[in-house]
Amino acid sequence: MSREEFSDRVEKVVENSGGMLDESTAAMLVVRKAGREHLKIGALNTPSSLVSFFAKVLGKTEPKEFSRPDGTQGLVLRVRVGDETGEADLVFWDERADAVGSEVEISDVFEIVGRVKSAAEVQVMDMQKVACDIRTRAGVSETPAGPETIEVRLLHMGEVRSFARKDGSMGESLDCVIGSDRGMGRLICWEPAVLAGFSEGDSLRITGGRLREWGGRRECSIGNNAEITRLDEEISVPFTPVAGISDEACSVRGIVSEIQPPHSFTTKAGRDSFVRNGVLKDDSGSIHLVLWGDLACTSLLEGDNLKLYNVQGRKGRFGIELHAGWGSAISLVRPPQVEMVIEGTVIMTASGMCLDDGTNSWLLDGDLPLGAEVRVRGTLEGSRLRPEKCEAVSLSRDALLKRAEEILSHRTVDS
């Protein structure tokens, strides 16, 4: 029903009660009278959706204890349920795990209200036993699927982010990119301490994660009950040639032959974001490159040698385009380092903050005052200058005239 129709029904319930019911209670009565739309388990494929469904208990694990990074003990239990369209795992933690372990029996049928975490896992918000029976598929496993084990290479580690939980407490998460010869994916760690001691390039065995598909991309979520070990053998991640890019997630490496400045825009959700266009090439050809969000603000120059992880081809204005955004990562292949001392003016260009000596300019890896005349001692990597020591300098009249002559001569040649 529309919002207006729902509000009208709530108002009538309040009026008919003689003012005894508040709006929240009246709204609950309207929803109850309208009834819930129950889905089949086979249709539980939209993560974060709130759903209702009936299911029969097929099996359950014993409550399992585990240790959190802070030293406290936790408890987890999984219940396998099904109907004639499929199966799913219900996950219960701590006190609820202990209670469910003694109250739920095989063949019980429940009406379940929960939030879909993946196509095979539901976070239960409420459940009640019902006096009916439902059919299930024949020959299915009665044992909960349990945690997945994967062997992958850790390709990129993002920054730890803070977030507010629904109960008002604060938590932290860490987004990473993982891959193997079987494909690419995103790793979400809800307890960053679990990954302490590991670094980009490590080959890992991860047990206790939950896998799911999201928008055609693979994703693994881990918490404090995950077990992670470093593998001795290196897991290789193949790179796809530019000419072979399709709509599958992949890794690509190549040279930036063109790059435009980032452009800001407002998403449908009302958030500010960025997009950036360019061209990436390798020995097999070239492809239009589109960077989204934070990746669009990555410091890039023409000629940069890049490795892009968990990116995807899409049809666009330029045929097949290579898109990198949420869940993707960019790694710059650093050229040899050279120690340099350069004098010049700090200017802002389309590529970012640069140091210009009147003839050449270098992208500064750091913040300096715009317009300042400085002498920079630092490390030069290709066209990037990483300052180690910086001091202000005064230009003489002769130096200013020489720089002006150089600028004018360049303009004359260009024209």
C-alpha cells in the first residue's frame, strides 16, 4: 500500500480506540491485519532484505565455543532449515545459541522473520513454532553447511574504518581484495585484529568465513571466529590481457596512456562521489578505464604502470570498458628511485600538486603551500617526487627572467 493509505489506516485505528493506542501500536496492528508476505527459501537471494518464511528444521550443530580477540568467550550454533525450494542456515550467537540448542528439535516447523545475509544464511530476528508441516527436498544434507575454507592471496588491504552499530556502540571493519586462479573477490573483516601480522602478497588459508555473491561479484565476510594461517606455497593470481576483458571480475595490468581529472557527482542515494576516465593499454590493445569513488581520486599520471584487482568489464559508450570501484584495488608499480634536489614553484595542475622549475614538473607526494618557492630534497620515482626535506628559497631577478624566457620559448615552439 502507499504511504498515504498506510497513514490513513493508522489514523483510523487510533480514532477507533478512543485515543487509547499510540501511533506505533496502531501501525503494528495495521501490519498484523494486512498479513506478512511469506517467501520460499529458494527466493532468499537479496542480501539485507527483511523477509518472512516457513521452514522445517533439518539439522543443527552443537553450540561451539570460540575466543574473541579481547579474550572473552563466545558461543555459536547453526540450524539447517529447508522447504521444497531449498535450504538455508540460521545462525545464533551467545545466549541465543544456548537457548536455541535446547528448544529446537529436528522436524519442527517455524515461521521465521530475519535479514538475509546471503542466499544460504539468514540472521534471525524472530521465530515462532507453528502447528503445521511443510515439504522439503529429498536427499538434501541435514548438516548445516558450516564455515567455508578458502585459500587465497591477499592482494590489497584498505584502511580500518569505524562504524556505528544499531545499539549505538562503535565497531571497526577492514576491506581487502583477495584472489586465486579461481577468480577475484572482496574480503570484509569485521574484526581487523584478525588480520594483524598479515600483509599484502601473503597467501592465506581462511576458515570461518561466509561466502556470497553480490551483484555478480564474490565476497567473503569474516569475524573474530575466523582462523587464518599463512601458506608456504605462493598462490598465483593470473592477469587478463586487455583484449580478453569480459564481464567477469578479473585482474589487469597495463600503462596509463590517458587520464582525465576526477569529476564530482551526486549518487541516487544523495551522497557525493567521484568518477574519472582514462585509457589503459598493454601489448594486446587498449581499453577505456572508468574509476569510481575513492579510486577516482588516486594520484595517477600518464605513463604510470598499474595493477588493477577485482575490476570488471562493462558495455559503455566506448564498447567494453574497464570499471574499477567498490571492492576494487589499484597498485602502482613503482619505477626505480633516484635521490634528487630540485628547486621550483609549488603549483596545482589537473594531475595534482606539482613542483615546477619552469622546464619540467613533478607530482608531489605530500602537501606544500601553493605558490611557494622551495628547494626539495627527496626521492624521485618516475614523475613523482617524495619530499624528505624542504626549505624556502628566494628567487633572484635574473632567475625570474630566465624562467620567464623559458616559458615564453616553450609557448612559441608549441604555437
